[in-house]
Amino acid sequence: MPTVTARLALMGEKLTPVEHALVEVKEGVVKRIEEAPDAVRDPDHDVLLPAPFDPHVHSADWAFRHAGLGKTLRDVVAPPDGLKHRLMRETPERELEASIASFLRVAKRFGCIGVADFREGGVKGVRIGLSAADAVENITYIPMGRPTRPDPEVVEEELKLLADVTEYVGLPDVHLPDDVLEAIRDSGLRIYVHANEDPSSVKRCLNGYGTTEVERAIELLDPEGLIHLTVLTERDVDALLSSDVDVIVACPRSNSYFGVGEPDFNTLKRLPQRLLLGTDNGMTMEPDPFEEARYAWLRGLPPSRALRAITVDPASVFRLPTLEGGELFGALALDGIDLPWETERREVLCAHVLQAVKWADVRVYVGDSTWRATGS
Ligand SMILES: [Zn+2]
């Protein structure tokens, strides 16, 4: 696969449209991308864009599809005895593993090249996820593990064991003792945590600790990424502006499913953090990054930001294959679609691509491998 050509490519950090695009790939790595009208007379594809990635999922919940329908978020997901945790304890490991592999295969059908997975069940849970991902070709699987016992006496030891199997901690909430959160902060692992997802749990945090969940996370965990921010008060915005948080992952469809509100994209898009979009809970949402991006676009996120939030922005956070010189090649090719009348306007093109992926013929490229997907 020395070159891939397209009538139009969305390239670089800002998804800049380039017509007659030629991408040279050597040993799976992008050597150059350029506009080459003379060389690209009969292009391979209509559109080429960076490959999508799902930066926040709970893959194991796929085994219990819609088990929580009509129930509150707290009843379904709150550890240790929320519905999903009870179901997980009752489910044999091999069934969970098979279900995670099935979830990853479905993500691939949507053209998704990988996921960052909040894996429950400590070290064992991470191992189950890794083993499931081994059975699925060409998927980038990033497990984010969590300690099983929020006890200051044992948490450090468990974090050391976690560090042997993953670079990441994925915490369900900040309603843990200060010293446990501080031990997690000091573990050296990259920390992602749910925060301000549910108004009632933000209220409990304010009553119990005198801070919002966002403030408590920033103060005691110093996380790399915060997930949800469905509730976003002025004090949260102030805390975020003066924090070292790099990443926010919004999951608007999952929030709507549970009726906890929706992220305020008009505020989120102005914050300095990198904004990603994840599909969240496999029990409730299918791992389709494009569907999440369309949903966010129609709620205030410009089309290019929505498309970036599932492609180039997660690629830069997690160092994923993408459509960028010097990086491992990771792209989605769309065929059988018309281009809009205004091909130089990025927002028009990104809006079109977000929808056209539904009816296009889709091909995925990762490194030297390529396969067909059904699209979104
Ligand atoms: Zn989540």
C-alpha cells in the first residue's frame, strides 16, 4: 500500500480540506500527504478522513443490554451494588470476555479503530479486557483499570499491580476518602474520572465535602481527564480554567438515556481542554462514534469540533494511528458519495461527512492493514 489517493481529504489537527489528496505510506507510517492534482486524476476514494476512536466506553456492560432501561443512573451504575455490578458478579468471566470481544467487533463495524475502556474489577478486570481484545484483529484497546478496594491500607499495593497491566486508572467517582484519592493521584498512572454526571450526586458531594465533583477531582486527584460534566456551574468552569486537566470527555447520548441532563457544548467548546466524545455505557449505547458526534453537533458543537472530538483529538491524547505525517496511518475512506457544492468550507464538509458516512461505502486503514466497515 504505497499510496492512497482521494478526491478530498480532511487533514491535520484542524481537519483542513485538501483536494486531489495523495497519501504516501511506508511500513504503515504516513510519509507525506499533499495536494497533487496532476498525480491524482483517478482517485482511489471520494473522501479520506482520520480514523475514529471511542475514548470512553464500558465494554463489559454490553453483556446486559438495556437491563437498566427505566431505572435511575445511580441504581444502574453506582458501585458496589448498582445493577451492573451485581450482574457482573453473577456473570462467568468467559461470558464477560466473549461479550467484550463482541462489543469491539461491533465498534469495528462502525469504522472505529479502538476504544478506551473503563474496566471494572481491578487487575483481573483489565486482564479480561486485554484477553478479549487479543481475539479481535486490528483494534487499539486501552484499558483503564480501577482499584477494587477503596481502603488506604491496601490501595497502594493494588495500584502497583494495576500499573503492571495498564498505564491508566479509570475511576467511577470521587466519593472516596481523601487519602485514597491522594494515593491514586500519587500512583504515577494517568487518571480519568467520572465527574458532575448526575445533579443529585453533585449535590451529595457538595453536602458531604463542600465541593462539586469537578472541584474534588482537581483538588485531590490531579486527573488527566474528566468524563461527563453534564452539570457545569460557574465554579466548575473557574476550577477547570486554573487546572492542569488536559481532557474532557462528553457522552451526551448516555446522559440523555439516563435523564440526567446534557452537557452544555456552548460552554465546553470555549474551555482550553481537549474535548472528546465517548459513547459511555455499552448497556445503553452502541459504540458508534459518528452517532455521538452528530448528536453533539445538533446540541451546539460545530461540525468540525464534533468530528475532531472522535478523530484527531483522541489521536493526539492517546497517540493513535491517524492521518498525519510521521504517525501510524489510520484513516477512513468513504466512497459512493457526492461532495457538497462548497468543498473549501470546512464546516460544510465536516457536516456532510458526519452524515454521509451512513450511506457511503466505508473502508478502514490502519498501518498496512485495511478492511471494509459498514459505517455509521
Ligand atoms: Zn462512564
